[in-house]
Amino acid sequence: MDVYGLIGNPVEHSLSPPMHEAGYDHLGIDAKYVTFEPPRGAAVEAVESAATLGVAGLNVTIPFKQAVLDAVDPDPLAAQIGAVNTIDFATDPPTGYNTDASGVVRALEHHGVTCEGVAVVVGAGGAGRAAAFALATEGMTVHVANRTAEKATTLAAAVDETAGSAAGHPLSAVPSLLDDADLLVNATSVGMDEDRSPVSADALHADLAVLDAVYSPIETRLLRDAAAAGATTIDGAWMLLYQGVEAFERWTGRDAPVAEMNAALRSRL
Ligand code: NAP
């Protein structure tokens, strides 16, 4: 039996075990997905221990996504982003990927949204970094806006230098940036467990696709406002699903059963 898992602190509410195990069950793969909660500061030891124990693959969540870089060989996109959320132990050293980035792109593709034109990414934390690098790598012009504006400027400069065209802005610039935008990504925590949106409703329009990284609640205020404006809406569970799908496929070498994994995920949201 293969063992896959997740390291994070905390991990008790993770939706990854049922999502991945639905995939193993559907394909008849003899595998188990387990959560581990190492002490904060023990990222490298956790990865080395997993390798020693023969764990086949690990997902990585807060607070370990940056620190595990010291224990893996990151692929180019993960190295640019500076964070790893998926580790494959088939190589020595293990390979680190950032499937949050591919999760954004694959969630858009699933909804028929092509990565062309102008994207506005609101937020410059972990999700914002993944989205900005992913979308610039796909060829979009990326505007990053953040409450702490200098973090947006720093992130945009890094994206612009290594991945594609990007610029940083304060949050106040978002309404005017959206005038000419094709895509809006909310990568802040605004809207999580609260009925608030990071973007004023009257800045949204029908030519936009709107991806909200927040998945609790599944229908955020931003997505309700976007739907009312006639925009294409993509909830955060799609990003969560596709980061898992990408990890599943890298680990098993099989096409993931997306519908079954999606059903398992959504039944728990
Ligand atoms: P993070 O690294 O802590 O970054 C948080 C971001 O939210 C920062 O840009 C922060 O701005 C901004 N922010 C927080 N409170 C704000 C407020 N009141 N007004 C405006 N901006 C505010 O967190 P993260 O890991 O990027 O996660 C962000 C969200 O994405 C969370 O809801 C998380 O659950 C979600 N997420 C979803 C997925 C998925 O697969 N769907 C994956 C990863 C994350 P400052 O820099 O100014 O503090």
C-alpha cells in the first residue's frame, strides 16, 4: 500500500484526505492519505522522516510551504514562487511542486476561461504569489493589488523579472484596473467566514471572469456580486480541487477521476 499525506499545523479540518481517497477508491489504487501535524519549525525533519518511512508523496500547507524548500529540489515554478505544496518522493532529493499555481490555471480551464489578456490579483500572500506567477507564466498581464501595497510591488517586481509582465498597486487602484481586465482573482482572506467582499460591487462587469480562492463559504459575497454583474464565477473549491488533482496525477501517473474527487470535496463543504 502507498502512503500519501499532508503536513501542516493545524491540519485537523483538511479536506484533502476524502478528496484523494475518493480518487484511489475509484481507480482501485491501494493507497491511504494521512494527515501529519509536526511542530512548527520542523519542516525539514518532517520531510526527511517521511522519506525515511517510505511515504510516496506529501502535500504541504501552512506554516511549512516555504520552509520545506530546504528539503526538496523545487521545479522552476515552485522555485520562482518560493513555496512548495506538493512533494514527490520518487526522486532523490524529492521534487517540490506548487500545485496551487496549476490549480488556478486548471480551475479556469475547467470553466472555459483562457489565460489571455489582463488579470487583477487581489492579495499578495501565499495564494496571491501562486496566482500571480501562474497567470504571468501563462502569458497574462498581471496587476497585483494588496492592502499592504509594498508587498504587491515586491511580488509584481519578482513576477515581472522572472515570469512575465506584472505591476503592483494599492487596493484603491482595483476599480480602475478592473475596467480593462479579463480576470479577477481574490487571493485575500476577505470573505472567509464573513459576508464581505474585497472589491466593490460596482467595479465588476460582464466581461470578467472572477475566481475567488476563498472556499468557506463556497458562495462568497464577491461571487454573488460578480454573478449579479453578469461575470463568469469560479468558486475556491475548484482551485482546491485542481491543486489536489495535479498532485494526484504527479504522484500516481494516472489521470485523476476529477468528478469523483470533486463530489467528495463538495459533499464536505
Ligand atoms: P496569507 O498568505 O496569509 O495572505 C493573506 C492575504 O490577505 C494578504 O494579501 C493580506 O494582505 C490579505 N488580507 C487579509 N486580511 C485583509 C483585509 N481585511 N483586507 C484586505 N486584505 C486582507 O494567506 P493565503 O495563504 O494567501 O490565503 C488567502 C486566502 O486564500 C485564504 O482564504 C485561503 O483559505 C485561500 N486559499 C485557497 C486555496 C484554494 O485552493 N482554494 C489555496 C490557498 C489559499 P496584507 O499583506 O496586507 O496582510
